[in-house]
Amino acid sequence: MPRKLNEFEARQFALLSVAGVPHAEIIRFFLPPTAADEELQAALVEWPRQRDVAKEVQTINGGPWQDMT
């Protein structure tokens, strides 16, 4: 299981994600170049689902997607 992103990292992950950068590219900003494929895959699955990332995406978007018109 990959490490949990800290508050700053969650914000940066959310900003890049909302900007349209693919998650597979975003995770490379946070992991060392020597990270194993298994670690990259785990981060690709887990990091977009982290609660702090979801909260930051909502903040950037101005609320939950269900409220967007």
C-alpha cells in the first residue's frame, strides 16, 4: 500500500488532476524515480481515492460534482 499523501501533496495532486494531467503522470511527481512498478500501480489506484484529495477537488471545483450544473 502506498503512503498517504500529506495535505500539501493532496492539494497538488488535486490541482494537477483537475487540470487534466493523467494520474499516471501525477504520481511520478511524488515518488522517486527508482519506485517499483508495484508501488506506482498501488499509488495509481489509491491516491485518487484518498479523502484529502477528494476534499481538495471539491474545494477547487467549488463544491461536489453532484451540485454542478
